Amino acid sequence: MPRSRRDFSILRIPCTKPGCNRWFKNKSGYTQHTNAVHPLLGAMPLHTEPSQFNRSPSPFFNGDDNPLQSDGAGEENHSEIPRSAQSPIPAEFFGAGDRLYRNYHPSLTGRPCDPEGNFLLPGALPLPLSEKSADDWTPYCDRLEFELADYIFTRNQTPAAQINHLLDLWAASLIQAGADTSQVLFTDHRDVYRTIDNTPLGDVKWQSFSVKYTGDIPDEGPLPWMTESYDVWFRDPHQVVQNMLANPDYASEVDMRPYREFATETDERQWQDFMSGDWAWNQADQIAKDPATHGSTFVPVILGSDKTTVSVATRQNDYYLLYTSIGNIQNNVRRAHRGALAVVGFLAMPKTTKQHAKTVIFRRFHHQLFHSSLSFILRNLKPGMTKPEVVHFGDGHYRRVIYGLGPYIADYEEQVLLACIVRSWCAKCTSNSKSLDDDNLLRKRVHTDTLIEECDHGKLWDEYGIIAQLVPFTNDYPRADIHELIAPDLLHQIIKGAFKDHLVAWVEKYLMVTHGQAQANIILDDIDRRIAAAPAFSGLRRFPQGRNFKQWTGDDSKALMKVYLPALEGYVPTDIIRTFCALLEFCYLVRRNVITETSLNEIDDAVAHFHQYREIFKVTEIVSTFSLPRQHSIKHYNTLICLFGAPNGLCSSITESKHIKAVKEPWRRSSRYKALGQMLVTNQRLDKLTASCQDFYARGMLNSTCLTSVLATLNARAPESMMIQANMSHLSRHPLEKTRTKTLTSLMTPHHIPELSTELCIPDLADLVRCFLFEQSNPEDDRDPTEVPLLEFPHYRGRISVFNPASLTFHAPSDLSGIGGMKREHIRALFVITDSNARRMLGMDVARVMAFFSLQQHGRLIPSFSAQNTPHFAIIHIDTIFRAAHLLPVFGTVPLSPSIKFHHVLNIFKLFYVNKFADHHAFEIAS
């Protein structure tokens, strides 16, 4: 008799917890319910906290009021609504010259309102940012006291004993001068700390709760970790986000509305900041289904977590940090921190013996503790995710705000934990771990929940890589899908992953397999010498010993990418070079600040070429599979750029660089005994000083130097004669103009043309000068200089001034560095503009600089330089310089002599590559 088909509609398994009447179809559904409604985590009473902290009540996870319980939201289809189904969206020009236009979201428009939430009329002026007067330095007495506290605590990080010593010296100097010692601003370090603690701004208190295991106990008794309590310290992210929105420092760099940006001339779409992506727009569409939200501002809350170690020697002092930011802030602000990235939590890190560390029950407890902690920490944001609340913004306006969980910044290990998947699977798609690069559907929360409901645990683990017993924290919040929210990670996926850990390691293995250990070591030594011989360039990290060192950082990997390719030439097959080139092309394309539809096509081409050429490693049996999660993530970047904008605004390098200020420096300032409490106090004081500084700047109280401000105050009270004396004293201490003049004069050494010709070994330099002067004097002459008789060239017998060092300051919009993309480079080689109408390299030559000099003709100073542009020399006007270029020698197949150093290379080699990977601007020019 045939076996009847299993009926999944029958509820056959009851919940065994007292008072719960739920039934389930299978064990997967029962397990998911147990972890969500009856978690194996119980709350402990609050700790006795330091006096600096004001802590909220302890959480208690139970079935009635459970921060892990899902409300069933977030299962809507996030796909973009077709244009045909949308109402017409008006376009607004944006930026200088109307070269761009934007379509803003029609419903969530970020309209200003009053403190009660009533919308204002268009053009209404904002309220003053502060009602305080321009001389209110509360809690400080004056500017001098604030700047001293800021210098001692923030800039110099002065220890307490040294603060006391400094103040004693100050008091001694006052006594010696016959002044009153009461004029000393602070009595001791406690007075300094007390004053900072009294700052009302930026005051988000640290709180904590404890959690312990409350699940089933083995028959032989509880394991050691089951009786421990685990502390979680956090700050209310709701208040932190409100402080970010109210920050006047970057008020003009906050996007109030989701938008889509296009080029006016071509209608080509481009992505830059987070709010330009489709994810923010789609979220706004879902929110706008409720008419009560219209006119509000959507605020995506960006999260990130990462572990860091502060004591390398013992490796016992490690911390697990939780960061937050908001998607409205533009990428350049978030990358520079500027108060746009904040630590909101120190998560628990349960530890046990090696015997129990890898047991299933401990790892499950560890992982669920992470999700439970995040769910509890973020709980105060949840009401504002469905009902608008009124928030004060940095531009002075109030606006109604709707929150939402945004992208999560994490490396691969964190992504596995977040997505509740098996390691070696992809957190973004359903591709099998043994064939990751196969095309498959993206993971979705609704799909995962359905699988858990219908499949047993073994099948979920083996066929879908899902750990059914874990519940993501996003299940507790509306419109949140953890698989969709995982952000791209340039640092760990591409730079440290695919490049350094994969390709660089595979090259070394290839050399070992092909040449044997002894010969491979000789080749690797020569590759290291080639890397060390790379000529110096602005912003380029040098490797004096090559790439053979143990402690690699992300910056080391980025620097190696710029000089590695020429060093491999002659030692590896061409397809390996092409593999590296394709990956570098991809990396530089996705790291751009602005990514267009054309860029997306170029990214797809680079990925296709990378997948094509990397087969050389499988053919040579260096690797057996390319199913590597970090390398596989390359396939998802096109989609993620469309969702979240340029990836460089969500990279884990942003959070890792924050470790220094948030953890490592505060730890060094601590006594090392129970350091976490001291670190929390330090972070809180730093936030208070930062908030005070922003407030004082917004009120125009820090526009000049402290000395100028004090002198102005004294001058306002003193007679005119004393004013002049004070100003003269000030000027006599700063002879700036005199110093600058001397420095400039020392750079200009007068020469004559014959002397420079001998020095540069250019015999026909005098004729080159005559040709150059003819071209400058006859710009309308269309003849080629070689066709002009030499007698028509003017003679020059005057003096010239030679400038040995030279630097170039220019604007690089595609490679932001400093204020607004300004860069400064020392010039050894350069891009020369030959045709201003041609695009990029089609209108440029590359020249090696021999010398910069100037000469005078008819009273005019003509700056020029002699450039070596093989196979001939030429003298070119300085106005034709576009920017500096980086040249890397063509090493060929001959080993490099150890005696050749990086400063010899430009003079020894005759053939060079133009390094388009020197920086992003050079990549844009040379591509």
C-alpha cells in the first residue's frame, strides 16, 4: 500500500512551557518559537555602577514582554515600484551649473515643523540653535578654561599626575610674578574632570544589564559558563541618533529625503550618498502607506559591530563594540567621523574552557546572546519606526522623524552571526557553499521563515545553510530583513580578502609549486626588492623590506595593491597578471565616491574578466575551488550599490579606525584594573567636550585663536596706548612674513642656460629654450616647430632661476582628501595636457621632470620646466601640467640588484609603466 503524503497543515507538536498554548507543525517551528518567546537567557540585577552613570532599569526577558518577540512586520516585497505605476515626480536641479537633477521622494519630504509637530509654511525661518548668549561658556568660566580642558583631556591626553604638575607650575609662575594664585583655572585634575562632567551637552549616560543562561542543565551538573553572568554596557541609541541629527557641524551635509540623481545632459543615473540608493526609496514607499507619515523625514539607523584587542601581549583585553550612525549623513562626513559615528555598546563576550568552547549548546547561547542584546539595546527606537516623533535638527528646524533599521557594517564572521547561517555560506544569497558562484535567489526573511516552518533542522543546515535555532534581532523590528541589510565590506571582502589573503597567497604557492622551495624563495626576495624600489609618491606607503612582514593592516594591503603588479612581471603567467589587474580595476571602480550606470557596466566587465582569468590558478592546481565567501561577495556589489549608494560610505574601515579613539586610547589612559568602567567615563567626557566645541562654534565663539580673543577682551578694557603695546608684542613674537621671504629666496638659485645644460646633460638645451620662447610668443602659428627655421627662434642670454623641489596643489573630485578634494603632491613625473578637448589620457602625455626653472622676457616671468619625454627632451609651460604622475619601472626578467634603492630608479631605468593605481584620481585619468 503506498505511503500517504505528509500533511504539513496538521499541528502536532505542543509548546511545553507553562501557560503557553501554541502548537506547531514540526520541530523547526517549535524551536524557533522557543528561542523567540522562551529564550534561554535570563536577566540579572543591575550592577552597582560608578557615580558618573545613570542607568535604566534592567531588562527581563519573558514571554509577556519580550524584546525578541517578532511583530510579523518586515515581510513586504521590497522590490522597486515600476515607473508606470508611480505618480509623476518633479525634477529639481542640483549642484553647480545645473549639471545634475534629482527626483525626490514625493511623500517623505522632510518638511520643517514646530516643536509640536505642526508643519510650517514654505520659507519659514528656523529657530535659533541656542538661546544662550555669545559669552556663555557654561560650565566653563571663559574660553581659556574651556580650551585648556580640551587640550589637556582631548588633544594631549594628559595623565592625572601630569595635570597636577602642570597646574602647580602655573601657580608657581603666578606667585613668582606677584599675582593671586586664585587666577589658576583649575586646582587639580579632579577639578578638570568635574567641570567636564558638568557639561549638559552630549550627555548620554552609559547603562548596563546582565544576562545569564537559564536553559536546561545537564544531568551531571551545570557547566562553568552556565552559572556566569555576562555584562552588556550600552547608551541609548535613540538619544545618540537625536544628538547626531541636532549636530550643527554638518547640518548642510544631511539629506532629508530619499532621492534619485541623474546627469542633466545624458539622463544617466548615479549613486553617491546613502539616501541616493533604492533601499531608502523603497523603505519610504512602505512608510508612506500610512498618510500620517507624509512630510516626515526617514532616518535609517546604520549599525556596525566588531571585536578589537588592546593588549597584544596577553590577548586577554578584548572588547566587542557596537557602533551606530544614520544614513542621512553624507558619506564624506561618516568617513571622517566628525561625530557621525558613535559607540553605543560594549557587548558581552562569553568565554569558557577549550573543552566546552566548541560545543553546540555554548555556541548557540553565545550567538543568541548577541541578537538578544542588540534587540534590547535598540528597543527605544521601535516606537518611532511606525509613529513619527518631532526632533530638532542641526539647521535649527524641527522635523517629524520616522526611524528604520538600516545597513549593518560587518566583516564576514559577523555576517555569519547576523544572518544566522552556517559558516562558508553566503549571507546574501541561497547559493550552495560548494558552488557559491552559481546564480541563485537572494535570501529574504519571508523565505527563511517559510523554510524554517516547513523543513527539519538537518535539511536547513545541509541544503540552505540556515541555523534554525537562532532568531535574528531584526525580527523584532518593522520593515527589517537582516539578509537585505548586510552592507558590502570593501576592506575585508576585497582588499584584505580577495587581494591579500587569496591572490597574493596564491602567487606565493604558485611559485613554490612551479620552482620548488629554494628557487621560489629567491624569486620572492627579488619581488620584495622590486616592491621596495617603487619610487616615492605622495600618499604612497613604502615597503623598505618588501611585503614580507607579519602584522598586516588594511592600509598595508591598500598600499601593496598600488605597486604589486610590476613586481610580478617575468615570474608568473600573463593570466595571473590579468587576474590581478581585473580585481584592481573592480576595487578602484567600487571605491569611487560617485558611481554611474556606466561605472556599473565597467564593474560587471571587471567581474567577468576576473572570473575568466582566475581559472589559471585552478588549471595549475593551486586551488581546487573558488567557492570562497569573501571572493564570492564580488557578485553582489552591483546590486548593493543600487541599494545603498557608494560602498565607501559603509566600509568596516570606518568602524575599525574608530577603535583607536573609542577603545585603544581610552584603555591606555586607564589604570588597567577594571579598565572598562574607566574607558566608558573617558568616552563620555570626550563626547561632552566635542558637543561643547560644536556648540561654541555654532555660536561663533571659536572663530579666532584663544590668544587673539584674550587680547581683544583686554584691549576693550584698556587705554589706547596699552592696546598698541599689546599688539606690537604679539607681532614681535610672530615674524611670519620675514620667515617666508627667506625660505622662498633660498629655493631660487640663479643659473644661466649653458650651466643648466651641463648640469642636466642636455647639450641642445639652448635650442629647446629658443623653441619654447617662439611657441610662447607666437601662439597663433600653426606650424610644427620642426618646420620653423632656427633663425626665427629668439635668443635668450639672460639669467634663469632653478627650483629644485616642486609641489603641486590641485582639486581631485574623485579622490577626496582634506577639504573638498584638495591634494598636494611632490612632482617627479607628471601628466602634461596636449589636447584640452580630448578625453582623459587621449589628450595627455606623461613626462619625467628634470628641472623647474623660470626666465624673464620683455619684463614677463615665464615659469617652465624641462621634461624628459622619451625619446626626446622638451621645455613645457607650467600651465600645461595637469597633475603629478607615478612611474613604476619595467623590471623585465632580470633580478634587481640589492644596491638599487627607490631614489635611484627614475635615473637608472629607461622604460616605465604609468601607475594608474597610485590613487583614485590617477585611475580615473588613465582608465
